[in-house]
Amino acid sequence: MNFDLQWLLLGLPIAFALGWIGSRMDLWQWKREQKDSPKAYFKGLNLLLNEQQDKAIDAFIEAVQHDPDTTDLHFALGNLFRRRGEYERAVRVHQHLVSRADLPRAERDRAQHALAQDFMKAGLFDRAEEAYKALEGTAFDTEARLALLTLHERSRDWRAAVDVAQKLEHSGTASFAARIAHYWCEIALEADARQQPAQADEALRNARAAAPNAARPLVLGGQRAHSRGDHAQALQLWGELLAAHPTAFNLVTREYAASALASGEQAAALDRLQALYRRAPTMDLLAAIATLDPAPAAQRHRLLTHLQEQPTLSAAQELLRQMTSEGTALSTDEAQSLRAAVSRAAKPLQRYRCAACGFEAQHYFWQCPGCLSWDSYPPQRLEDL
């Protein structure tokens, strides 16, 4: 018994010493790994800041090899691959992270989001859509839905876009009412192209329900009524447009005048157009007024007045066209107004433009004031290029 106790007393210090040595060796190895990994990481970061991406990738790969469990290194490497356009390698890195069972949920969602971005950049829209849908209910839910909305717009999948936009709006991200109205208008146009007027009508009703104050449903509804000969309906819709969106009304002024003539509403329509023209004169309104009041003398007087107040090339061109068709000479006032319009339109073309940055100037510069490049200005004005 004494013999066993002696060996036990001798063995305890030896076991303690061996354990202490083993722990010191593990600590030394851990410190060495930690020392090597940050070195490679910071080396890669320094190369990246110096825009040496090839060498930075090599440094990050080295860092990942030293510490394969560190997710931040994998994310840095995958994002760098994506920036360089090496989407296949980026996908492999992020798929590896997604497949890791030991990864926390938040990190796996982050990897899934990065993977979806890889697919998006690579043009693999079907796979990107699947990857973004997998993020529903995660911290990346809103970002994923916004990306899905862009995907659906690109592929012209308007019904899917409506669904995603409605979810975003219900989540309180922002108001998507105007965009939803545009989507329904696109659906209506597609239905008309397929000769399905009932579906187009329903889509337009949905557009107006989504955004009652939007301009496009009124424009499109009036145009559809005009094309099928329902001029009263067209005038009613465009009357609402005129009251709510007088600027957007310029898109349908000529059709409005034609419907007014066809339905016998010429006088009332002329009064409305003239009142709007006095508030916000445009050539579109002037053309519509000319349709309702086609007297040549009145048209020419209106053009001259417009040219004096709004010296644009379009007004000058129209006055020259009328002068040529009537075979009459220009009056002094008309000639002066034409000269003022041409002078105003020519001013932007009488400049020099830097070939490096596009900076424009009235005077020639040997060194560009914008980008400081030398000899970047062609010695010709824009109108001579």
C-alpha cells in the first residue's frame, strides 16, 4: 500500500508537468496561427487599397488556408472575385459558406445574399431569383425584394413585379403605388397587343385603384377610348388629366383636339387649351389649338407671339414651314424673332468640350479646368465637330 502511494505521489507532478507542457504547445501553435493569419489578411488589404487585385487575391487565399474557419476572410475573397468579374469563383466561395453546418444563421443568410449578388452580376437571373427568394424573412428580406423587383422589371414580368412591390409597400419600406400603376399599365398594353380588351380594361382599373392620382392610367385610358372611337370617354379621362396633371396633358394635346372635333366639343376644348397655354405655353398646345382654329392668319400670329416669348427652334421651324407653304415673305418682326431663336439655340454649340471629362467652356483652354488634362480640348467648337 505504501508502495502504491509513493508512485501516485510521484505520478501527480509528472502528469501536471506534461499537461502544462502540452497546453503551452497548443497556445504557442494558436498564437502562431493567429500571427500568420492577420499578416496575410493585412497584406491582402494593403494590396487591395493599392489596386493590386491579383496579388490581393493571392494574399487572401493564403489567409484562408491559414485559418479556414474564419468567415470574414471568405467574404472578403468572394466579394473580391465578384468585383473582378470572376463570378464562378465567387459563387464557389459563397456556396461553401452556405453549405457549412457550423455557420450561425446570420452568417449563412449573409452568404446567401452574397451568392444571390454573384448570380445577379453573372447574368444568371433564374438562379439569382431563387437565391433572393430564399432570403424571405431574414435580415436581408427588404434588400432581396428590391433586387427581385429589379429582376422582374428587366424580364418584364409585370405581375410578379406587382406582387413584390405590394409586399414591399405593406412592409412599410416605401410607397410603391406609382410603380404598381405603371406595372398594370404595361399589363394593359400587353393585353391589347394580344387582342384581349377585357383584360386590358381590368388592368387599367387596377392601375387607377393602385394610384388614383397617377397620370399614366388617364393618358392610356383616353388613348384606348380615342382609338376605338369613344371620343366622349376620351375627353372625360383627358379632362381629369388636365385638371390633375396639366404638364402631362401635353402628351395627348393633338389627340384631345381630334376627339373634340369628332364629338362636336370644339369651342369648349379650344377655351381649355387656350387657358392652359396662357399658363404654360408649349408647341404641343399650340399645335392642338391650330387643329381647332386652323385659320392661317391666326396660326401665324400665334406662332410669332410664341417665338417672341419662347425663342425655340421648333417654333422657328414651324414659322418657316408656314411661310414656305403660303409663299409669303417674312415680316420684320418675324425675321427678328427667327434670328433670336437661332442665336439662342446656337449658343450651346459654340463651346469647346474637353475630350477627357466633357467639361464645356466658351473659351479654349490648353489645360482643362475640370480634370486638369493638357491638350484635351479639340481646337474646334461643338458645332464644327
